[in-house]
Amino acid sequence: MIEINILEFIPQELRQQAQNALVDFVSEQAKKFVSNGTADKLKQLRSDGAFRRQFDKGLDRAIKRFSEEYYDQDEVLVETITQEKDLFKNPEVKQALMTMLKSPGSYLADEGDVVAQTFDSVLPGRKNRERVNKAMMYLLRCLVEELWHLPELQPVYSLQFQKITAEAMKQQVELQKGQLQALVGVNEGVRQALLQLTDAIGKKEMLLSGETPQEEFKQSIIHNLPQPDYGKFVGREKEIEQILGILQPYPRSQSHLLTIDGIGGIGKSTLALEIANHYLRNDSQLPIDERFEAIIWVSAKRTILTADGIKPRAYTLNTLDDIYSAISITLHREDITRASLDEQSEIVRQALKKQRTLLIVDNLETIDDDSVLTFLRELPAPTKCIVTTRHRIDVAYPTRLVGMPWNDGEQLILNECERKGVYLGKDHIRRFYQRTGGIPLALVWSIAQVSMGHSPEGVLNKLGIPSSDIAKYCFYEVIENIRKSNSYIILFALSLFEASASRISLQYVTELPELECEDGLATLERLSLVNKVNDRFSILPLTRYFMRGEINQYSELEKKITGKLFEYYTGFMNEQKLGGLDALLIWESEKDNISTIIDKLINEENHSLMVELFGHYYHFLWRRGYWAEGIKIATQILDWAEVSGHRDTRARFSHWLGRFNLYQGKYKDAEITLIKSADSYLVTDWQWISVQTYLGRALLKQGRTDEAIDILQNTLAIAMERDDFRGATRLHNVLAEAMLVKNDLDAALAHVQNGYELAIGRNKQVTVFGKNLHLRGILERLKGNLEDAEQWILQFREIANREGFVLEIAEAELELAYIFAGKGDFSAAKTYALSAKGTFERIGIKTEMEKCDNLIQ
């Protein structure tokens, strides 16, 4: 026998190319018949050491086979070819080998039908070229056949490229699958991918043969799913993607149990049913390993909400036996129900192991049997389970549902209106969404009520009544279960907050010890009664309406907590200093709660406390652009100060009101209130200079430039006499604005420079030093010095960002838009203009919005 070292006979580079070609072909078949994921798994064979060893053994067998089988036919050529050391470096040989590997069906026909291949450069001294070509084709055929018969690749080769009957095909599929299962050293993921591909090719080839009816091989999911009671499913895309990811087979997903949790009516059952129907609808399009062969639905829901009220369900799940019964009926396994109690559990486990099953347990919280949870935790592979519940399960992967976002809620309302023949205007659609907090069942129930003849206003009123069917259905039972606990006190307190509450504030107003408050909040989270975001807790509007309906029963508790709320936020506003952006964001999170407290103080005419608190609140409203609210509160306090004769309060609040009006573009109103403030202050008061500065700006905005300049220059002289450098810088800034109006850039620059010298090293405030930098940037831009202008504006924006002044941030962005437009970078200019416009729109400055629009266009 001829001895050949295959590693020397066939170069490493060619061996790797051949191996890659085989793997790539099989991977493409997997992509075609199964999925991209399966294809990616098979590509791992390119670098698999065990497969490399099998590959080299196949090459060795092929050369020995050629030597033995062709020796009797042409012993001289066999010896010559096998001793040709550079044979597989020959381009013709390499190309022929790769072509045959990539087209495994091309060499299966009789030799006469095989595509002709010549090897003129192989053994060129031989005159009988037909003899050489024939020997080379036999050698290459041995190589290709041995490689395609490697255990990992044989199923693809034999099932696709050998002509066999349908019955033989079935046997071949089982044989190939058995061989794959027996392979040693194969990566388990690769093994499963090869098994899936073998199955898929076998079914496809049997269908193409025409010998077996297609129906026999069509994937059929056995299930007991109820009919969907919804129209077109809306929203929840993120949750669906998350759940489908968990339902992937092992090892892509290692979780078998997941929960969909949330309050009653939030859409848990609907989402679970939509997931199940996704698998029914898309069965034939899904990769084989992702399909479910059985879907079993069991519901413990005791009642349903209809337009006519809350109705009991005819059948509900109560025990583990009920689950076993549903599995038995759906899987057609009568042996489960016939077995003794001791045997049932194991029979069910074995029944579930036989196919990939999706078990859905709806409304788990109403099941009293503890053994159900044990069963769900210990479900056998490859079973997956979805549980809908108001209570979280510790070992399950949780998907928490909250109210739908506005776009989805609006679409659901429109869909239901179309189904029920109801018309709602935009205002009612928005109000239904806000009143329900985007709870799907509440939205559907509301439209059903309107379709039965109730007015939209009447239904909106019903949604705010704690005794309504929707409130009872969503909350009554779960709240009854916590009524005598700390959790109830915390939930009651949360209903008195206007918005979300911090952990600290809840502990303060309930007066619960820290650990008891922690436990109570954990219970409420587990029951889906509160939503937690960034360590702040909130409840949905319907929850708030239901709990506020309890106030009559617990008036003393309401009085006590309300008192503590006032106490807490009074302390908060007195103690929480307004520093940088971080402090402002803390105020931002409490804004709605503070506004409610202040409204109550005004309604109760507690003006003295109101005056004290607003001194802190004003600075927050001013920086963050909540000027309309500032105007409302300052006006009410100012009216009281006028009547009561509080000169200092009259001076301060007319000062603040004038400033708010100035920002809002109400220049005449600003002038009136600022004059009132100036008259109330003494000229020696430090605030007087500030008032005069804003008065000058109000006049300037009205086009009364000369009047403004006179007031500003006179005030500047007084400021300099007092060494009030902050006030003087502000005055120089506004005088620079006046010079800009007059188009006197040099005079404007002189005022900016003077203000800069007074502020540098003394004051870093955005409204003083920052505004000076802003004006310097504008002037440099107008003079064509765009690079210098950009640097000044970037400094201005950095201070504005640091201190959290939204107007100034937007002003910086608008100016940067002008600068980049001047540079010809219109993309950057548009980006800055769009960002600035969003802020100007929120705070209500129309003139600046128009400037942004011009830049954007």
C-alpha cells in the first residue's frame, strides 16, 4: 500500500479553504431551511478542533481509497500522482476541488454526465491527456465524497443529493439523527443545529418528492387558546420583544418561567394571549427550534368586566389538579387524569418533555394552592411558562406593565371607536387617556359605555368615582387584602401626593419606622399598586381616584398626613438650597407636589407662609422657565400685599412679577409692575438697581430705546458709587443691547468690555457674567469673527448648563446655530436651532421660535 502523509500532500492553506467551503455551504442550507441563528451556530465548525481532526481523517481515507480502487485500473498513474509533491499547489487542481466541494451534486451522475474537466498542467509530459484527466477526476471525487460523508456533514449530502424514496427518506432522517446524537466531542449547540437542519431538509425533500401529502408534514400546534376579545392588538412592542427573547430555546434563553405583572386591567391577559397567537400565526415562518408544538392556556380569573358590569366566569382554575386536567385534555393524554395522585406529577412531567410546550397560567394571584407555584418552578425542559399576575414571583423573569404611552393609548381609543361606531373629538380622546392613565381595560370600557348611549362627560365622571365598576374591578380585592397593613397607609399617603414621592417623603408623612416603610413599599410593588422609577414611587390616576374615595372613611388619617405633607414641603423649600443643576433636578422632581401645596396655601389664605416659601420657589421657577406659574402665584400674593399694606412684599413680588412678564414677552405689563416695584423700594435698597435694570430692558423691548438708555445710564452711575459691580455689569449688558439696537457695534463692545472687567473674578452668575459672554459672542459674529464668537458662546453655554438656566441654554444654542450657519455647516446649525426651538416653545417665547424656524428652513 502506498503511504502518504496527508499534511504534506495537501497544503494547510488549501485544507482550510476546503473546510471553510464545506461549512459555508452547510451554513447556507441552514439559513435557507431553518434560521440565521442556526446558520451562525454551524459556522463555529470552521474553527472547531474536533471537526478539523475529522476533516484530516477524511482526506487521508480519500487518498487511500484512490490508491486502492484505481490501482488495478492504472497502477502507473496512481504511483505517479501520489508521488507528485506539488500536485495540490496546481491552480487547475485547486480550482476543480473547490468547485466540486461547493457543488456536491455535480459528481453524482455517471462519469459520462459529469461536467468535463481537463488538467493540462498536471503531468504535462504525459501524452495521453484523457488518461490523466480520468485519474485526476477519480482522485478528486474520492476526496469530495469522503469529506461530504463526514458525520457532521453527511445528513446534508445524503438527504439532498441522493435519490431515495419517501419511505427510505424517513428512515434515513432517523438514521442520520441517531448518528448525530452519537457523535462524541461535538459542541452541543452545533449538534442541535445539525439536528434541526437534518429534520428540515428531510421534510422538505419528502414534500418535493410528491409521494407524501403536504398535510402530513405541516407543523400543527395543539392548543386550547380562547378567542381574542380584542380587535387589532396595539402597542407593547418592547414587552413583546422581551418576552419572545425569554421564550427562545435553551441555551439562547436559560429562563423557563416569566411573569407579566401589573394592576388589574393593565392588559396582562391580553398580552399573554397575543404572544400565544404570535406563535400560531407565524408557525411556518419561525425557525424549527423556536416553534411550540403545544400551547396550553389555564385561567384562574374569577370575574370579567363588561359594559354591563362585573360578571363571574363560568370556569376558573383553583388547584394544581385543574392545571393537570388542562394539560391532559390539550395533549390528549387521558393517562394523566386516570393516574393516582402519586403518579400524576411524574406522568405530567414526562408528557411535557415530549414536545416544546408553552404553558400560560392567567391570574395566578387568585389560586390558593401552594403546590401550583412549586410545579411552575420545577417545570421540565423544554417547557416554557408565562404567568400573568398582580403579584411578582421571586424566581420568575418579570415583565411589568404600566399605562400605555400616549401614542398607543390614542390608537387604542381610535380602534375601539371604530369597532363600536363611536365618534370622539380630540379633546375627549386626550381626557380619556389622562383620566385612565393609559390603562387599556379602562379605555375599552369607557368607549363601550359611550357606545351604549352614555355621554363622554358622564363616562369621564364615572372614571373618577371610586365605586364605579372599573375602579372596583381593578382595585377592590387587592386593596381589601392590605387594608389593615402599613402598605395601605403608604398607598393612602401616595394618593395625597400630586405626583411621585420619594422614599424619604413617604416615611416622613406616614411616620412609619424606616424598615416598616421599606416593607410596605416592597409589598405595594409586588402587588403592582405602585410604580418605581429612580427610587421615586407613583400611582396611576385610577388608583388615586379609588384611594381618595376612601377619605371619608379615614378622615383623621387624611388630616394627619396632609398636615405632615405641609410640614415636609415647608421644610424642603426652606432647607433645600438652589445651587447647581443637581439641586435644580431635585426641585424638578418635586415641582408638582410643591405647586399643589402652594395652591392649598393660597386657597387657605395663608399668605404669610406663602410669602416665605415663594422666596425659595421663585428662583426655581425662574431658572427652569416655569414663568406662567410664577406669574399666577406672584399676582395672587401681590393682590394680598396691596390690600394688607405690606410694602416690602409689594416691592418684592412686583419685582418678581415684572421679571416674569419680561421673560414672557409681556413688556408693557413688565413695565407697569417694575415701576410699582421701584416706587416701593427706597433708592438705597440694593434691589432698586436690579428693578431699574429690568425696567430699562422692558422699555428697550418696546422700542423706547432712548428712554431705556437714560434710565440705564443714570442707574449705572448710582451702582458705581456704591461699588455694586454685579449691578453695574448687568447695566452694561443691557446698555450693550441698546447699542446693538442702534447698530453701534463699537459702543456695544465697549459696554461689554467694561462689564467684563467689573465681573471677572467677582461674579460667575449666568445672568451677569454669562450674559456678558453671550453679548461678546454676538458681537464677534456680527463682525465676522466666527471662531472667536463660537468660543465666547460655548463659555456662556457651559455656565448656563452648570446653573440649569433653560432660557440661557436655548439662547446659547440659537446663537451657535447662527454661527454654524455662517460657517456653512447647515446640518449643525439646524441641530442647534431645533434644540433651541423646543425650549422656546415650552417656555413661550414666540419671537425666538420664529428665529429658529428661519434657521431651520
